[in-house]
Amino acid sequence: MDWFTFEGINWIAVLVAFVVAFAVGWWWYSPAGFWKIWRTQAGVTDERMEQANMGAAFAGTIVANLLGVVLLAMLMNALGIDDWSGGLLLGAAVGLIFRGGAHAIHNGFALRSPTVTLIDAAHDMVGLAIAGVVIGLF
């Protein structure tokens, strides 16, 4: 498991990549992005939003996204990817295959709309692709 190491990780790059990827998600699920379509297809009502614990939702999102960016940095380091284009490709692949694939599996069995799965998987692919670009630029 030589790849599973924090040695050689540029933590400033990870922090910047996390912030940029989080900002992408903020826009993605905003009214300017895909919020209206996602909300309708996911069946999220005003009542559910009022009852939701958004603090817990954001905490989970922050932890999961931070771990995803750290793992991406570890993989880029282990694979010798040190430019933006390699970061873009690896981030997109990890986002689409692993995170997007998980959405497809879980949402499929939960009988959620394919539109929700597409929006979520595309967000993960774009978010990690951009994180890879940022890490590669450092």
C-alpha cells in the first residue's frame, strides 16, 4: 500500500481544491444551477426542508468532500500526476466511476429518479475533476 500515504501531499492545494469543489457544489444545487429540477425529481418539499437538520447535512457533506479531495491528492501523488490535465482526467474518472457509480447503485434500488442520479453523478464528476485541476496546478 505504498500509495496510501500523506507524504508529498500539498495541503494548501488540497484546501484550495476542497474550497473550489465545495463552491461548485454550492452552485450546482442552487436555484441558478440544478436545484429546481433536482428538488422536484427527488421529492423534496418545503415541509421536508423545514424538518431537515441542515447542519448535519452540511457537516456530512464537508467531511465526505474533504476526504474525497484528500484521496484524490494521494492518488495523484502515487501515480505521479503533477499537472492540471492529469488531475482533470483522474478526478473526473474517480468522480464518475466511484462516486457516480455509488449514486447509480443506491438510487436505483431506492427507486429514485434517474434525473437525480444524473445530476448527482455529474456533480461528483465535475467537482472532483476541478479539484484535480487545482491540485495539478500547485
